[in-house]
Amino acid sequence: MRNRNNWLIAIIVLVAFSLWVDLSNRIAIINPLNDLTIFSRNTEVRRGLDTLGGLQTLLEADVSDCSSVDPAALDITRQILENRANALGVSEIVMQIAGQCRIVAEFPGISNPEEVVAALQQTALLEFVDMGTSPALEGSEIVTDYDVTKAGPDGTVATNLPGAEPTASPVPDTVAAPAPDATPVPQVYHTVMTGAALDTVGVQLGAAGGSQVAFVLKPEAAKVFSEFTAGHVNQYLAIVLDKKVVSAPVIRSAITDGQGVIEGGFTNESANALAVQLRYGSLPVPVKVVESRTVGPTLGEESIRKGLTAGLIGLAVVILFMALYYRLPGLVANLALVIYALITLMLYKLIPVVITMPGLAGFILSIGMAVDANILIFERLKEELRAGRSLQQAIDLGWRRAWPSIRDSNTSSLITCAILFIFGSTFGASMVKGFSITLALGILISLFTAIIVTRTFLHLVLDRVKTAEHPGWFGL
């Protein structure tokens, strides 16, 4: 009896917590002593492309021959694209490799698909360029002596390269001056190091209130940077992105700690976009957009509405069947089924589980499976009551003898879910993945509600009921 009371208290606490999460879009735990937030979590329901709307894009390797694309390089490209999109604030992204040189990307709920796709395709090259005492204007395009074959893996560039100092190609005295319409010879600037020298990149608030990109260099690059800045005090070191000058600050003193900031009149959005480009580097395989398809929010809302309607109908039918066929034990099982639904939604919001139409199908199916264990227990319960057992004995024996069947059937279902999840990671089968996740969660929660919740409630409600006096309450 003490054990049952403990389980009852645990169930009440779990239901209260589930209701708190289910009815909130954000939960937070506050320290009452100092009003500081101990824990905070966004608990809004995460929805996929087919239930929220958004963009589906087909990216293709920008090469002449697809067979030349290395599968490992294409997978790294997919990972970089996914990291960039996540850093830009696009959530619940699905990116999968399709064939030899294509990547299918899904962006649920985005309002600026063109900007997101454009940001993903950029392959920013950051250079720290020596400009001596005559800096180029911010925003102007320049020519540098950067040679990828001579750059170190840490982003440093040899200082004895031709053009180590900013120079213009002079016209020899023996040669006549060029005609007025001749193309001027561009000035070539020396690249001290590249973005590969960066260890970490982030956005912070500047002293003047604007956003700036802060960076930390790798140890070897920090040493080179320290030596260079020590020898070029009061000269300009430009920060150049894709051959365009972002800013050209003056070196006021030697920078020995390997830390600095990029300033350029950034907004928070533009600073974050630049940080994303630098943080995740260039793409091993260049890609281009070959097809885009927009899923409107109206279609997504209609899908979620119909899915929820189907789920409610399924829940109502199951509840009605249990009440009519199993009578009082069925009503107890229905209460456990409601608790099952509350716990399931709570876990969907906390994990979080992305709600797609296949995922909703898995949830609806799990509602029916949630009562499978109860049906096995109740049928054994009837057999024990017909054999003359007391109700308390019948409940315990019914559960004990039904348990092997419950265990084996649910284990086989969980194995199937695992197989579906593994194969759902491949292109063209992603919908199976959402289905397997929601179905597996439903099976595990239904085991808990059948083994713990239903059994506890049965003892709580029925232990004092005399079966002989009320046989109709048990469908006998």
C-alpha cells in the first residue's frame, strides 16, 4: 500500500508538470532568494515544413561533371550549409544528400528565403591586408598577392612573398607613358593572413553602441600577427572580405594577445551574417540553386488542423470503446489515456519533437496502441475474476500474466521503429523518421501508463469494490 501511495504522488506531480509545460510557450524556474533565473526553456511546439509552410530548395554542385564530386566533400558541404542556416536563426532544418551531387534543403517557417539561400552560397575569403600609410577606401575592391598554394594551414602567409609591401607597378623611364585610354595597372597589396587563422568568431556590442565582429586567432597565427603589428605601428591593416575592404583600422600598438574586432558600421543582422560566413569557412563543393518550392502557411495550417481532428476522433473512439466494453476498468484506463496524451505533448515540447504530418500519423497510431496493454491486462483480469479470485488478486495476477505478451509485442514494435529511424536518415525517406520517433515515444509512454498509472488507479478505485455485487461494472 505504501508503494502504491508513493506512485500516486509521483503520478500527480508528473501530471501537474505536464500541464504546466503543455499550457506554456516558455517555462522558467526562478530562484526566490535573488529572483535570478535558474532554468529557462522555450516550449513552443516545433513544426515541420508540411505543417508550418516554408521553403524547399534543391542545391546542386556547381561543377561540369557530377561524377567528379567527392561524396565526403559533399557531406561536409551539407554540414557547413546546415550550420550556417542554424546560426542565421533558421530552425528545424532538414538537409539531405540526393544522388551524387545534389542537396535537398527544407526551411520551415522562414519569411526571407532568398536571403537565407544567398547567405548559404557565399564563400567568404577574409584577408588581413597590409596597406602601409595609404589605405584604400572602405567598400572599394582591391588586388592582393594572396596565393592559396603558399598559405599555411593556419592562415598565415609568408612575409617574403613578392609584393610584401604595398606597391604599384611602376612604368620604366625608357617606356613611353601609356595612352590616356590605357587600362591602369592596379596596386597589389600584401596579405598578412587569411580567415583560416581565426579560432573563434562572435558578435558583440561595440563601445559606440553598434555591433562588431570579435575574433580570436589560432596560437601560431597570433604569434605572426603580434610580430607584424609590432613592426607596423601607426600603419593601416585592412580587413578585406572577398577582395572588398570592410575596414582599415590603424595599428596603434602591437597586438600580442591574438584578439581583435572587425568594425564597419554593422547592424546586428549584418554582423551576425559576416560572423557566420567566417566561422564556417568556404564550401568544399560550390553549390547553386536549381529549384525552389514554397509551401504556403495556409496549406500547413490546413494540414495541422486535419491531423489534429483525426487525432481527436481516434482518441474519442478509443475512449468510447474502452468505456462500453470494459466498463469501470475501461473508465480507469481512459483516465490513464488522458494522462498519456498530456505526458506525450510535454515530451514533444521539451525534447523537442518536430511535428510533421507523418509524425502526427505516428502519434495517432500510438493512441490506439496505448490501450493494447490495458486490453491484455483487462482480459486476464476477467479470467481471474471468473475463476473466483478476489479483485485485488485478480488485478495483480492479470498484470503479471499479461506482462510477457506486453513486453514482447512492444519490444518488437520498438525494434521496427529503430529500423525505420535508421533508414529515415536517407534521402527520400525523411518522413519515415518523424513517424518512427513519435511512434516509439508513444510506445514507451503507453508502457508507463499501462504498467504504473493504470495499475495504481485500478487498486485505488477497485480494491474496495465487491465484484459479486456489481458484475456488470466489469463486463462479466
